[in-house]
Amino acid sequence: MSFLTLAYILNWGWLRIGPPYIYINIDPILVHIGPLAVRWYGLMYVVAILMALWIVKGYTERKGIHEDILYRTLWWCIAAGLIGGRLYFVVQQPDLVSTYLMHPLNIIATWNGGMAFYGAIFLGFLTLIWRARREHLNALVLLDAGVLFAAVGQIFGRIGNLINGDIIGYPTKLPWGTVYQNPNSWACLDPTTCNVPVQPAAAYEMLGNIVVLALMFYLARRVRRPGILMFTYLFCYTISQFLVFFVRANIYVSFLGTTFLKQAQWTSIIVFICVIPVTYWVMRYSKPVPEDAAAATYGVPQPSLKASVAQEKPLATSPEATTSTEAVPDEAPADTTSIDAESTTATEATESTESIDAAPPTQEQAPVEKLVPDKDRTEAE
């Protein structure tokens, strides 16, 4: 399917590879449905959610999280991620604050501007912790599933950014420099980046996401301690963002009297520093959770266990069960006088068993036998 799609794109001249550069002539608007414009970026969001859900569902099943809990949590986190990502993008635009205040509806106009992923992470994490408390789950296990969802979704999201042309780098002469030619792309809104080879920053981030996801897949199969996937993702993502923003065409900000870093890089430094002590605390106090014990720990219904408990209750309170269980003495002496010396080995075993059943109760059994009803005592005798 992917090869057919690539062939279709190449046939229509949407993508041309060198020499020496990569030319992208894809219209960010996929199709018009009346006044509504469906963009590649929005389509990639839908694909990202579906693929991430498919992968995370298998992970949560192994961890014993019920499917209903997963779906209830999913929609809350998607909404929180979209709201957090958009709000964090808005606060990073100081020159547009007055515009947003005059036209508040522009805050939710995600097609006019973009999203900031750190905001999606922050609000998404808070939502996951809240849902874990509501569902009585281990928050670290739910956070591990959340970062796995985010890592998968980011890969497809970056494909949308690559088509959209909204994440680009500085002009370059490298052979993999990307040239945006479609006038509707975000890169062509600025004449200095339209039809000019630029660093494919979105492709760099997508490759970094693939590496992080592969590492998380490796750890998910081998590490049983909750929280490891979350901290692995945070460490790797902050490092990749810090490095990629050196080539991304974003403005530098003044922070602590310096102007040599961008806002996302300062955010990456702060997150990295905050994650270190939390990681140490979790590694010290959290305990590994084996796969076979996950169901009992994280709330999957266990009908077999409940059925066995229900069956044990009448056995424990039934007089017949008590009589049959306690009427046999632990160590009753056999009546050796009733054994025939000339009997065979099989006959000896049979008569020995009968003598044991007919043996008088010992002193240790006397209190137990007082608890047996008269009717049952008669039947036992």
C-alpha cells in the first residue's frame, strides 16, 4: 500500500528527489468538501490516533488494563493533548497576544498557526494521573502507555508537518535539502524559504521519534518496572528537541540575560533537569510488576477467581463437608489384631484401611466431634 501511494505521488510530480535536492510540490489541502478544507495534516492526526491506539491496546492488555478503561482514558487524553498543545503554542507567540485577546476564537483555530508538543505532554500527563486515580490504577503504568501513544502519534504527525511545510530549517546546500514549491505550503508564505533548499527539520524529528519508539519497544518487552518507558521517552525527546532546534528556523528568545537558545530548547533543559530526581525516586521505590501478576494488580475482572471463592464458601460451612473432612484422624493407630497373618499384601492393605476407619477417636478429636450434629454423628458411626 505504501509503495502504491509513493508511486502515485511521484507520478503526479508531488515529490521529486534530486539531484541534488528533494522537491515537494504537495498541496497541504487534500480535498475541499464545500467550504471545508481537509488538510493532509488533519488526516495524519486521524491516522496517528488509530495506529497509536492499535499499538497501545496490545501493551495495556499485557499490563492487565481493561479495554473499557483504555477507551475512557483515551478520549480524555486526546482532548487534553489538543488543548494543551494549542495553548502552549499561543503563549509562545508574544507578538500575537493582543490579536488573540481581541479575537479569542483564534485560540482554538488550530489551522491558523500550529501546536506545541510540550503543552500536549504537560496537560496529557496531568490527565493521565487524574484518570489513574479515578480508575484505581498504577499511574506509572498508565503514563508508560501514554508516552507509547505519543511516540507513535508523533511519527505520523511529523509526516503531516513535512507535507505542510510548517516545520523547516535554515537554508542549506546539503543534498537532502528540501525545496517547497507549492504556493499553499507554509514554507512559501515566506519568500526567503519558498523554492529554496532548507533543512528538513520535520524529517529529522520523525527519524528521532522512530529511534525512540524502537528503544521503547525493546524496553517494553524486557523491563517490568513501571515508569521506565515514560522516563526513557522524556530523556530522549528532550535531547532530540534540544539538538533539532539548532537547525529549525525559530526565533531566539531572551532568557536569563542570554539570547543564544530558543524557547523549546530552554523548555527541554528545564524538563530534563526536573526528570532526573523523579527518575531516581521511582527507580528506588517502585517495584517491578511481572506480567502474570498484572491482572491482579491493575483491575482486570477475574471471573475464575471469584467462582473459586464462591465454591469454597459452602464447602467450609457444610456439616457434611466438616464431618467428612474431620472424621478421618491424622494419625490413628491401626488395629493389628484383626489382620490375618496369612493374608496377601492387597488384603492387608484393605483390612488396614477398614481398621483405620473403625478405630475409636483420639483425645484430640473429641472437641471436634462435639461440634458435629447428632444426626451426622449417627451416620458416621
